[in-house]
Amino acid sequence: MAEKAVSTLKELAMSFLALVIAIIFTIIAFAIANWAMSAFQITGDLPKAAAIIAVAIILGPTIAAFATKKYF
């Protein structure tokens, strides 16, 4: 029984670590998108919203993969 508890605890710790990594990737991706909007002088609400949606479309599956540990 103790073996199962340790295994469950390891899985929980791994999921938490994966979620933290995914959040870090999200922050980096949004920073790059923000930099690109500044570098290419993208102005206006609609283009900025489109860029953020594009980043979110890429990040959604990435976060899901890390949170569910499908990257192994």
C-alpha cells in the first residue's frame, strides 16, 4: 500500500512540474508574440487579437500535453 502512495505522489509531483514548465513556455511565447508585434509595428486591436489567438492555439495543446504527461 505504501508503494502505491509513493507512486501516486511521484506522479502528482511530475504533473505539477510539467504544468510549471508549460506555464513558463506560455510566458515565453507571449513575450515573443509581444516582441514581434513591436518589432513589426503591428498596431490596432484586431491584428493584436489575431496574434494572441494564434499563440493560444499553439499553446493549448502544449499545455494539455504537459499536464497529462503525453510527452513521454
